Amino acid sequence: MFAHSAYLLVLLLAFADEPKSAALLETLPEDGMWVTYNGTIKINGQETVVSWTARSVGKALGASKECRFIELEQASDSTRAELGNVVWRLLVPEDAFGEGRDPLKNAVKTWVKYGTNEPEVVENIDAKDPLFAMLCRGPKQNLKAESAKEKISWQMGDLECPVIVGKNEIELGAAKIEMIHRVFRHKEVPFGLAGTSQDVKVSFGGQQQTANIRMTLQNHGKDAKAKLPELQP
């Protein structure tokens, strides 16, 4: 009887340690915090260098809830629209953040600006750019916390980061897309994200293409300035 109970306790503890979710921007920082990452996107061996910035840039009411404006910016010299300069602005309820939650999916209003185009209101990230939504959502299947932490180096030193791994899959028309994630967490970095690694496989009509995405911590700080402050609910 005791041995059986002990076995159940071990199982419960093991499951308690497993991550509930790994949405990239899971933790809500103080307003005004920002974080920037160096990024590379390699598609079939061809590499594009980008930078990504996430920032919290103000509060407002949305759907009768206290919300935060979150901006996500990609900067690049690429001439490809999907790899060039993009700014997303989302109004996200503050109570949508937290462990096991997917805050960006619950935005009450979403805008996007591509390059020099005028900003547009969109239904959500999924409807406008399902691949970017898939990236932001992080792994949803086979989630596991690695037993060892991994060292992330940036300009202010090293961070020992817990690592969450897993995958997610979607189908877009006749294409099947699989994304394998490694997510590096650290509580001292805004939004709790110290970096990521994604391996992407796209299967279409019997053919397969691959891509690799890397985000490494560049810098973070306070007093973030909104890129699209005129966009209000």
C-alpha cells in the first residue's frame, strides 16, 4: 500500500514540473519595459538577419478590462514583405497573461503595419499571418522542461535559463507545417523570454522545405517608446 502511494506521489510531482504552456510572451512586465533580440531566419539555406523588439507601451480599457498595449517590431533589410519591416500593435487584457496562457491570442484589438504601408486593423494575428502566430504561440504538443539549464550570453553577462521544448503543427490549405521549439526563460528579462530556437518543416505536394529561426537576447530596458502611438481603441 505504501509503495503504491509513493509511486503515485512520484507521478504527481513529475507532472507538476511539466510546463503548462510556452507562449513566447507569457509574462506581463511593468509598463514601459522593452526587450530586443538579434535574429536569423534561414530558409532552404538562405539566411536573413533581422532584429525583433517587444515592448509594453501604455494602458487602456478594452472589452471592459484593464489592457496593455504591446508592440512587436521586426526590422530587416530584406526586400521580401514577410521578412521586412513589420510592426504589430495589440491591446491585450492584463489578466490574459500568466503561466499556461496565450495572451496575444486574446488581444481585443490588433493592428499591423508592413513597411511604409498604412497600419490596418486585423481580426487577429492568426487571420493575417498564421505562421507568425504559430511562432508566437510556442510549442503546444510534447511539452517538456529540459533537466539542465542552458547558458545564454548577452552584452551584460550570462543567464542560466530553464529550457522548454515541444512542437506545434498547422495545416494551411494543402501544406502541413511543423515547428519544433526550444524556448529559453528568465525572470529578469521582460516578458520572461531570453531567446528561442525553431526548426520549421513545410510539406506540400510531396515536397518538403525547411527553415530555421533563432532569437538571441540583445538588450532590454525601461522607458519604451511606442512606434504607433496614434492607434487607439
